[in-house]
Amino acid sequence: MDPALARRLAGGEERIAVTGATGWLGRVTLDLLREALGLAQFEGRVTAYASRSRDVAGLRVHALATLADADPPPDVIVHYAFVTRERVAERGLDGYVAANLEISLQVLRALQRGAVRGLFYTSSGAVYDAAGKPETDLRANPYGALKHLDELAFAAACRASGAGCAIARVFNLSGPHMAKARLFALGDLVLRAGAREPLAIAARHPVRRSFVAAADVAALGLSLALAAEDACFDTAGDQVVELGELAELINGVLAGGSLAVQRELDPSAAAHDYVGRPGEMSELAGRHGLQIASLEQQVRDTAAGLGVLPP
């Protein structure tokens, strides 16, 4: 964590609630807070929430349903909890909508108490429809539409209570605690490099992405929430990379360029871009005195998190 932000956290008294604490961003955020605060302050000031109460790696995780009645209430809420898009088929549309609305209502109830000074919420790049406008088609894209509703609801609730509302529209993340790494292009390529396998890319069309470290998203979100600042930004870095370029970078960083990159690219095919607005997050982070990790550093940190070490 940035030393200045760590000092700000350690020197403050804010009580911090982290929802979705067992997910990727939740675990990263708890790591950052534990490092900045030390164990005693961490245990006294940070409360983790998930769908149900349990102990995870020695940490007590509370049921999200108890957030609104927390005593004392949190000063800052870092909100990641959400039922992810792959659960739509399992739950059905009605069940999926109901589950996510219940999560949202728990946070809205907590905001209504008036004690929260800053909220950080992770929305998604899926909030944009094909025309680049906020998604409103619940049946075609329930995940994106519900994220859009959350943005509107949380912003309104924060205005009503006088709290700051910072929203990150998440696109492509990197770094430790990546779950189901084989489902992500970055994670899959890093694991292939670690196993000294060819770096195979199935997509024949151009695929462009812009990655940022999950830890950088969490750090900026904490800084914004502590400052009670309103913001809405895309989590895009300064660099946009095509998957073939990403594979070559991973090859160089983790294997010294010794691996084959297997790709049948049709440059005339329609590209799939999922990049957000490049530079937006970096500019905001710079105003908060935070540095954004380079793509090369993100590859190294992702490899370390997945147990893949350079030769």
C-alpha cells in the first residue's frame, strides 16, 4: 500500500465495513487494511461481511444481514458483495434479481442510519450497453442492469445522508487472490507460462484489454471513501493491450521469451474491446497521490499470487 495512505489509515479512527469480504477484491482489501493498521487496529476497526457468518483464515466474517444494525455503525463501507453473472442460469432471472436486490437493500439500510461518511462501490464495465450507455435491459443483461440500478440507488442514498459515493466500473483486474484463474485470459496465460506450456490463444479475432491491479482499485476506493469524495470512474489503465501482445509480455517476464505463442489471428475480424476509458483511473489516483502498477508489474504480482515464480 502507498505509505501516505497507510499512514492516513493508521492515524485515523474510522470504522470500516467490507462486504463481499471472501471474494477477490474483498480479500485484497482486507490484506491492505491488515498491513496498514496492524493486527490490533485491524481487529478493532474493520468488520468483514459476506453472505453468511463464518470464520475464514482466522478472521470472523459476519452475515451481511447484520450490517444495517451494526453497533457501532461503520464510518466507511467498501461494498463488493454481489451475486455474479454466472449464477443467473442457476437461480433463474427472478431469483437472481431478488438475491441482488436484497444485498443492495442491506447497504441502503446501513446508509439510512446517517453514520456512514463514505461509500466505495464496485460496479462493472457490464453497466455499459452496446451503445456505451448505461444498461437498462434487465432480461438481456441482468448483471449490468442491476449494477446500473445499484449505482443510482447508492448515489441517491449517499446524497440524502450527506455521505460521499465513489463508484468504480470494473473491467479487467490483476494480482493476488484471483479466483478461477483459468477463466481469465491473464490468469490462464500466466499459469501456462508457469507450467512452461505454449501460450495458446483461442480467439482468432483481435481482443483488446486494459488491466489494473485489484490492490490499486482497493487503495483508490479506500482513499476516496475516507475523503468522502464523490467519483465514478472506469478501472482502465493507461495501456491497452491485445491478447497476443499480452502473451508476448508474459512470455518475456516469466519465461525469458522461451515459450511459443500459438495464435491464429484474423486481423480483419471484428475486434472485441473491453477496456473502459483509459487514463481515467490513473488521473484520479494521481490526485490522491497514488501510483498505478505497470502492466509488467501486474504480470509479476499475478504470477506471485498464483504461485508461479520467474525462473
